[in-house]
Amino acid sequence: MEDVRKLAQVFALFVGGGIVISLVLFVGQTILYYTFPEWIGPHHEFYRTCKSIGTGSTIEEARDAMKGYLEVGRTWQPPAQLPAGIFGATVQGVGESRVEHESRILFIPDGKNLADWCLVYPERGRVARVEVSPD
């Protein structure tokens, strides 16, 4: 009977340890994904390309860099079944003024991944800043 109890304790220790390790890995992966989307996740090249747009670049240079992706409202029109104004939403964690919000240029990787955003903020024909927003 004592052997069964020890075996049950060892089993519980392994299961509990496995659960704790799994949770730690999951939380770590989630933090890394939202902190460094250009290195992990399904759209790392999209985010890498977005982040490669330099401050001071012309808007045409930014569009040229992102030519493999969709520019919402210019090279791609959202389907009618999407909620109106979805691409006009504010981005959590990205501060922007009203002028920036109204003038920003929004890129998405493709028509199936609408929540992955590359935001280019123009100012006098040049890129003032670039932000990414992973889903």
C-alpha cells in the first residue's frame, strides 16, 4: 500500500510539474509574440517589412516596401460583410493624435488576416513613424 501511495505522489508531481511548465511556456510565448511579432508567428515577414520602413522615407518608398501586401482603402477594399469602420478603429497600446488617426496608412498581410496591421503615419509626404499591431 505504501508503494502505491509513493507512486501516486510521484505521478502527481510529474503531472503538476508538467502543467506548470506548460503554463510558463505558454505565457512566455505569448509575451514574446506580442513584443517581437517580426520574429515569431505566422506573419513575421510582414512585420519585419513594416518595421524596415525608415522614418523620413517618402510615402511612395513605404508603399513600395509594402507592395506585397494590401493597403486598406487603396489597393484593397474591405468586403461589405465586415462591420463598418473596423479599419478605422484605434489600436490598443499605440498612441495617436486625431490627425495621425485620420491620415494613417494601413497595410494588412492578406484578405484573410484582417487583424494584423502595419500602420504608417505620414507627415508632409514623409513617414513620421511606423507601428505594428499583431492580432
